[in-house]
Amino acid sequence: MSFIGTRHFRKEDTSIDTRVLFASALLVSNEGNDSQYQESLLSKEVGELLTARSFEDGFAILETQMIEIVIMHSSIDGNSGITFLKRLKSLRPELPIVVIAPISQAHEILSLMQLGAWDYIDCSSKEGLELNIHSTLQRVAETKLSEIDKIQTHLERSAFWAAVHNAPDGLGILGVNGIVLFANKKFLDFCSLILKSPTKANPNFIDLLKMQNNNIALQVQEQLEKEVKNEALWQTEIQIIDENLNQNPSSCSFDLFLSSVTFSEIQGGTSLSTLLRKVSPRLFVMWVRDSTARREQEKRQQELLSITTHDLKGPIGAILGAASLLQQYRENNPENNDGLIQSISSAGRNCLNLIEDLLSAHKMETGAFKIVPAWHDLDEIIESIMKDYESAAKLRKLDFLYTSPSSNIQIYADYLGLQRVLSNLLSNAIKFTPLKGKVWIKSANVDKFTQISISDTGMGIDPSEQSEIFEKYSRLKKHHNVSGSGLGLHIVKSIVSAHGGYISLESQVGMGSTFTIFLPFP
């Protein structure tokens, strides 16, 4: 497959349509009847024909026009065309040049051919001149198309090898004995990862695999020794563990794909195909794909599914249980209704938070999460969020307060995004604050920022874990028994950052924590 096809230059009889190939031509010749006749014949063979009556005029045209071919007399008014041709080759080295002159000027024709003219037209007589012009331009056109094909082939091969060498996956060509005959950069990186040092030239891939996983190495060897009648694909997965990390060894996963290659599939004539035929009677292609990120993502998704299933069961069970008790107490013990309603409200809020976290995380991963900031009354937003969590705070008998140095603070933010931020921070504060503790919110405008602080008298966060809590799926070790997806604070930071703001944390173990978000004025 070519970048630029040359087929459309040919007619049905396979001759070349020089009117298309040479869409713009230049004739540099003397004035006179012979030149006019030559011009009329050339006009039939090329697209647009421009004429110049001197070499200087011809060069001026070449500097301003995109000429596809030049037909020149060997001399004009006693001036040799040698200087013109040299200047022309310097300006357009790839341009076809044809000399038109009588055979009696063979010496001049030969000199011009040696300097780079492609061909010549014998104009010794008018008889047969039309055929001479046609034949010569056909030869020149064949040469031109051949040059185009060479350029195309070079571009295609260069693009192919650039794609192979820079491919995100490793590619290696193996002989039946496992010797690596060719490898791109990623394949060599994979080999070096096993060796824990730079790979030597032409390593034995089976020996390398034995250093990491003898079973997989034997499977690959078995595949290489098989009489493969079709180019069947074999694949497996291998894990490479970095043993240098004693406390937390890291594991990388790779998918291996092996297929056989017939020589008919290798383009003949290339130095690589010739070399490979000599080295091995059969060849195999080994693709190596780093699947570490995919495996980690699958693991996290599985963990998240388990966490979500577990965390939804609790509040849903609480809702159903409280609803059942409401049915029983509806007439006999109505004084218990308020507490049960608060339990239902709190459990429902927990379910909703978990679902909203999952939806927000999905939107952020897919790029569908957008913020649309506008001016809003901050007091109204905070009071609305506090009302949502009032039942949960009452259940834990918390002091639940909001203080602001001035009323009617206006904030420039995305309404739903800010609600999600405050909801997550309040939910965490209530969840991790002991009974009869305190959770309070403060807001103020300071130094071109609107600041909102949510503080609690909870258990606090160890300094060693404070830098990790905003990472995706991050959960504190001491909270592993508390429901949660590990997405909340990651979502908070992402939304605040999307506003051009930032979030800070102050915390002491056993004393509590304060999260402060800073949203800039527009």
C-alpha cells in the first residue's frame, strides 16, 4: 500500500499519461519556425507548456512556477546550456531535464547528459520528430515514476520501522532455537527487566524465560519445536517480581503472544528477509505487552465491587430493619419513631454518598466530568448540606455547628461540584468522630480565596498517612473495618483542583482533623 499511488498516471494501454504527470512544462528554445513546430508537438504531450527564449528567462520562470519538466536547447544564440543546467540542478535537483537538439550536436548533448540531463530528443528533421518526442517523454516518465516508487518505498519502510521500534508493545523475531534475531526497544526492555541488566545482542529468549519462570519457558520451547501447519496464535501471561525490594516487592505482569511466520509473508528482496532465511528455517513472532496497569485496574475494580456490595448491604439492611420497627411502633410506641426515622435518613444518605462517589469517579475517568462555575450564596449551600447530615449527627449526639464572620458570602463555583466536596468532607467528619464529639464548619473570604474549613474532634490522621489520603482507592489502615470506597477524598481534591483551588489538612492523632478548601475568586 503506497502513500501516493502511481497507477493513476497510466492509461488503459499501460502507456503513461504524460499530460497528467508533466502538468506544467517549460520549453527553453530559440525563436523560429522550428521552435514553433516543436512547441506545437510538445503541447500534445504535456499539460501546460510555458516557453522562454533565453536561459535567463527560463531560470526566472523556474524560480516562480512549479514546473514538472524542462525541455531545453543545447544552446541559444551561441550561449551554451551548461551554465543553465548547473544552476537548474542546484535549484531543483530532482527535476527531469530533456535536451532537444540535432544529432550533429552530439558533443553538446553528451556534455549536458553527463551533467544531469535525463534524456534527449533528436530534432535533426521534422520527419519522425513527433514520434521522437513521444518516445523520449515516455522514457522520462518511466524514470520519473520509478523515482516516485523508490521514494514511496523508502517512506513506507521508514514509517514501518519507526512504528515497529517505537511501538508500545515489545516485538521480537525468534528462530526455532529461541535466539532473538530481531527486537524492538520494548522487547529489549522486557529482556533487560528479567536480566536486571542491559541485554546482550541476540539473546536466547527461552534461556531468559527460564530465569524467571521455567514452566513458561518450556511451553514456549514446545511451541517453537512444533510443526506448525497454520499460523496459530499461542499466548500466556508471566509475572516478573523485582526481588531488590525486600519489604514491598513490585510485580509486573506481561502478556506473551507467539505466532509462526511463513517466508511468503516476508517481503522478498529486503536485507532483513534474506538474513532471516539464512539464519533459521522457520520464524516466530513474539509480542510482549505490559499488562501491569490493566491487571491493577481489574484488581481495583474487583475490590471496589466487593467493597461497594458490602457497604451497600449495611445501610440497606438498616433501612429495612428500621422500616420494620416503624411498622411495629406506629401505634404502640410512637415516641420511638423519631430515632428510627433518623436511622433511615442516615442509612439512606450513606447509600447515596457511595453511589455518587462511584458516579463521580466514573465521570472523571471518562472525561465526562465538567464544572460550570457561577456565583452562589455559600451560606445556603452549607446549610442545605448540613440539613442532609443532621440526622446522622443526631444519631452520634454530635455538636454540629456552622460559623461565618459575615453573612451573605458569595462563592464562584460549580454548584453540584461544591455540594459533592462538602458532602464528602462532612460525611467523613461525622463517620470518624466519636459519640458526643464535635463537627463544625467555618467560612471566610481571605486573600482572594473563599476558604471553607470542616473540623472534627475525631481520631485524627497519622502524619505518615496524610500524604496518601487523597490518592484514588486510598484508605487508612485503622479504618479498614469502616465502610467506604476510598474514592471520596480523591474526588474532593479533583473537584477543588478543577476550580483552580487547593485543599489543606491539619491533623493530630487523637485530637481531630481540619480540612480546608481554598477556591479562588474569578
